[in-house]
Amino acid sequence: MLRALTAFIDQSFGDSGSDEVETREHELELATAVLLVEVARADFSEDEVEIEAVADLLATHLGVSKEEVAQLVDEAQRQADHSASLQAFTRQLHEELSVEEKRHVIEMLWRVALADEKLDKHEDHVIRKVAGLLYISHSDLIRIRNQVSDQRS
């Protein structure tokens, strides 16, 4: 009886549950993209290599087309332009992601920072701040940085 009623309501009014899941996923993708853009901008120059790294990482991580990634990066850049703090984005990721997924976000941040083969102190600062807000340990932060750096060599 309850299933029939639920099915009737979903059919009559649409299943908003799937819309909520899609919205939440988009918000997580956007939050991740904003953090990547912030690292790319941290050294006060938007290096094309770093922006390409952002797009490539998002395409690989999300499994979406280049057009969808371009739209996401544009939206992330607008959000980054108008946000005063990283806390809203990191809070969302902290609440929704597992520890392993958070580590993967930190790995992507290091990949962006090291895409131009030099680590700026401002990039390092942003990544350390994000790691702290995601409750990633300092040892994990350094281990991930070293792994990314070794893979680039």
C-alpha cells in the first residue's frame, strides 16, 4: 500500500529525489572545481598550463565531455570571483566525501599547483588551508604532495 502511494505521488508530481541527488552532485563538482581554480590563481597569474590541468583533472575525475568541463570551469571561475572564503566549498566537501575522496581532492590540488613545474608559496598556502578545512592530516598532505611530485619527475 505504501509503495503504491509513493509510486503514485512520484508519478503525479515527479521524483524530486533524483533531482536532489543531481543537484548535490553538481554542487560537489562545482566546489571541487572552485578549489582547483583557486589554486591555479593563487600565484596571481592564471597560467594556461594550470588551467589546462584543471580541465583535464575534472574531465578525468568526473568522466564528462570537454564542453561540460568548460562550462563547469567557467562557473567555478565566476563562483571564485564572488566568494570571500573557501570555507563554504570545503564544508560541503567535508560533509559529503569520504576521507579517501578528500585525499583525492588534495591530490588534484597538488597536480594543479605543480602543473607549471614550480610550487609557489601562495599555492602551497591555499592547499594547506584546504587540507586543514577538510581535516586531512599534515602527514597525508605531505605524502600526497611527494607522490605527485615524484610522478612528475
